[in-house]
Amino acid sequence: MVKDSYLHGILAGLVIPFVGFFGFYKWKFNVFSLQEFGAMILHQKSILSAMISVSLLLNGAVLTFFFQKEKDKTAKGIFITTCIYALVAISCKWFL
């Protein structure tokens, strides 16, 4: 099992959303190449906001898992990165 530390939580919180990004791409936009998809995100900011939201759900699931396993430091690290991603999602929604 993972050692209970803030660093592990921050690293997990940073990596897990990219799994969500890729899963969202495969689920909704797999007919496009990654280059086409990247261009689409630049033109339609709502897609980026939706991707970040789905990724935050994954972070929430992992956060819950670590709290249940009583790995509080790891869970707090994930929570910190989740808050940062949430601010990015809100910024994308409002300002882009």
C-alpha cells in the first residue's frame, strides 16, 4: 500500500486527472486524432471545462478511497491538487 504522505497525494492528484483527460478523449472524441482534438479544445473552451470536470470526479473518487483507508496525509495532498484543478476549471469556464 502507498505510504501516507502529502507528496504521494500531490503526485497522485496531479497524475489522475490526466488519466481522466485521456479517458474523456477516448470516450467522446476518439474519432479525432490528438492533434485535431487539441485544435478543437483551443476553439471550443467548453470541451476543456468538461474534461477538467470529469477529471475532478476521478480525483474525488481517489480522495474518498484514501480517506476510507485512513491515509489522511495522502488524501489531503489529493485535495490540494483537486482545489487547484477546480480553480482552473472555473477560470476556463469564466474567462476563456
